[in-house]
Amino acid sequence: MQLITCPWCGPREEIEFSYGGQAHVPYPADPSALDDEAWARFVFFRDNPKGPFTERWVHTAGCRRWFTAVRDTRTHRFLGTPRMSTELTS
């Protein structure tokens, strides 16, 4: 079992968390102008890099707060889980 560090609760088992997808995906500026293909790209297409990747997670079985994490997709190791007020880059 992998441990994930919640920024508020500390290290917990991965079963307490839910994945929320890629972080920092901007909402379309004019949603009504998007056709079906553009909406599909926004909803379903995400980056899939090898290496560090910024993601959203929620501590569903704990404090129920969302946070941003940087995870290495090659090793599945979490490289950082700062609180939302902290800037991240990936």
C-alpha cells in the first residue's frame, strides 16, 4: 500500500484518496462557442507525460479537502503535496 501525504492530515494510505485528474486545466473562455469535438478534447484529452506530472487529489476518507500533487508517472512516487495556497510548477 502506498502512502500519500495529505497537506492537512499527514501521511495516509492511498485508499483514503481519490484522483481528480490533471491540474491546471483552464476552463474554455467561451464555452458556448465550442463544437462537440472541442468539448470532447476539453473533457477527455489530457497530457500523459513520463516523469513529474501535476495532479488534483481529494482526501475523501479524511479531511475531504482537495490538493495539488506532483507525482512521477514512471515510479508513481509523490514528489510533493503542498497546500493549495502554495505555487506548483510542472
